[in-house]
Amino acid sequence: MVKEFLNNNFKGDKIIWIIYACLLLFSAVEVYSASSHLVYGNVFKGDYNGAIFKHIVFCCMGIMTAFITHQFKLRRFAKLITFFVFPVLLIWVAALSLSGGGTNGAARWDSVAGINMQPSEFLKLSYVVAVAYLFSRYSEVKKTFSLLTFWLVLLGGLTVLCIVRENVSNAILVGTTTWLIFTLAFNKLKWLVYSILIGGLFVFSVVEFAKTDLFQDLRKAAIRQDGFLNRAGTAMGRLDRFVNEKEPGEEGFTLNDKNFQSVHGKVAIANSWGIGVFPGRSKERDVLPEAFSDFIYAIIIEETGLLGGGFVLLLYIVLLYRVGRIIAKCNNRFCAIVAAGLCMMMILQALINTSVAVGLIPVTGQPLPLISRGGTSAVAVSAYFGIIIGISRFECNNEEKDGDAVEDIEPQNIINET
């Protein structure tokens, strides 16, 4: 009976549904374990059940979002999202950033019906749809530099400008995703190789520049000024600590509020001894302020060891593989690009979060998709999954079990639909 219920109601790619369920399960267990800093602080004031209950409520909202979005053919809403939803969210994020309001030290949050949310999370989703719509609109364009390129640069530039003032890492995420979509859509795979080489050279240059006195002067000036890049000082400070500060055990090392999280994240990983201390027995969860969010991967490794940490990474790798198969079978360009863009957004975000946790890159504030505690993020990423599953259900070279054949849609015909 259960199997029949699942087959009848949760259609599309079953493997991606399983990945989604596994990520939610990991999230429930680890957020419950890692929320002690919230529980014994001023947020929940000792109510452990209240902390996990609120997270489960958002997870249920996410499940409903995934279930609803996988029921519809996204291409029917391409125009609505591109010409209405995306501009509205873009204006909302820009106004919120310029207003100087918000919570958590950055003007990226807003309150809707008493619920704090980040509209930038949904802006990223609508942006991917808008970019895919542009590619479908100019599907016959073969030249790399064309009107399509102009519109992509315009949309990408506006989106990055609206986000970068309050969230540099999100702006980098959007820009990188756009470039990956551009290179894959034009089948310029050699550009990816050049991008890696140029990106590596750029990172090396930035790291070396961070060691200079000029960088220190610019960092101090950014902290003093409250200009357009409101959090430039924060981003430069994180880079400075990552490059120049001493590591624990080195002469001159000092533990302070600024390096507290990164140091204790490494301590959490070291506590695991590779095998883990078992879920619920973490020590660093009581110390790390963002153990339930930015550094939840460190807590996962501490409690479940390399096996648990590797399993989480494997889930994202399998997701990437399954979405690749969906793209290969997809009947139209628009849906293929949407699936690729949303998947790359999640994979890159997961890569950033896990790299921060193990100390490979500076602290960024990016949550681990669908695992970290966060209402807006959980709902938005669930929408990503629902859309991708809906594409696998309606737009691939197969037939629904109820006998409805999948339509063969030409890319340029998308724009003619209502």
C-alpha cells in the first residue's frame, strides 16, 4: 500500500526523490543535535523541542513545495517567471539592500507575515529560469557574442549588483552558475578548462595581494566606510584571517571572536578521529555559534565520521549524475538549462559550505543545501528539487505510467505558449 501510494503521488525520477529524503533525514538528525547553542541562548531559552519543531515545520513546508512544483510543467510558467516574478524579486532584494534594514548583521532578511525570509534565495531560482528563457528565445543563435550575450550580461550584472552589497558569496555563486550555463549551452567545454586556469591564477593573485600592506589599508578603509559595498570590510576581513592569521599551535596564535568559528570547526573534525562520536554526542555543538548552519558539515563529520561526511558528499554527486541524465533525455532547451542551472547552484553551494567547514576557503556564510537549518533556504531548495523532478517527469523521453505521452517540444516554441 505504501509503495503504491508513493508511486501514484511522487512521480518523476525516483533516485532524486530518495536523495531529497536522505538530505531531509540528515537535516532533522543533525540540526536537532547541533541546535544547543540556540536552545541555551536567547532564542529558544531551553526549549530543545521548540528548536527542532520549528525546523521540522519548515522541512514540511519544503516537502509541500517540492510536491506541488513537481506536478506542473515549468515551461508553461516561463514567461510569468521571467517577466513578472524575476523583476519583482530583483526590485525587492535591491530595495532591501539599499534600505539598510534586515537582521543578522546584513540587510538580506525581510519579514513577511511575521516570518523572517531571504528573498534572494527565490531570486536565484527565478534568475535561472529567466536565463533559460533567454536561451530558448535565441535558440537559433550560433554566435557567442550576440544579442543573447548582451541580455545575459545585463540580467547577470543586475542580479549580482543587487546581491553583492550584502552577500558577496551569493553574488559569486550566481556569477559562476551563469558562466557554467553559458559555456555548457554554447558547448564551449574548452572554456571550462580556460576558466579553471584563469580562476586558479586569479585566486593565487588575490591570496598574494592579501599579504600586502595595500590590502590592509583597503580593508581598514572598507571597515570605516559605509558605502555601496556595505559588507566589503567583512569579506576582506575573512580573507585576511584566512591568509594571514596563525594556525592553532603556531607561535603567536590568538583565539578571538573573529576566528572562533573556523578554529572550532576544525576542532570538531579532529574530535571525530575519522570514525565519529555518534549522533547527539558532539562536543563542539555547544561551542560553535553556527553549528546548525554554516558549520553543520563539521558537526556531521564529528558525529558520523568520514563515512557520514562522505555519504553526504555522495548524495550531491549522485544528484549531479542523475540531473546529467535528465538533461541528456530532455526534449527542449529551456527545461534542460533550468535543470542544469538549479543543480549547479546546489552543487556549488554544497562545495562552498563543505570547503569552509574543512578550512579550504574563508568563511562565507553559505548553508549546506537542505541540511543546514534555515526556513527560506529549505523551501527554496525544495522548489529546486521539485522543478528538477517535474522536468524528469514531463520533459524527458519517456511516458507517464498513466498513459499520457510526453510532448515533443521544440525550443523556440516555448515562447509562443501561454
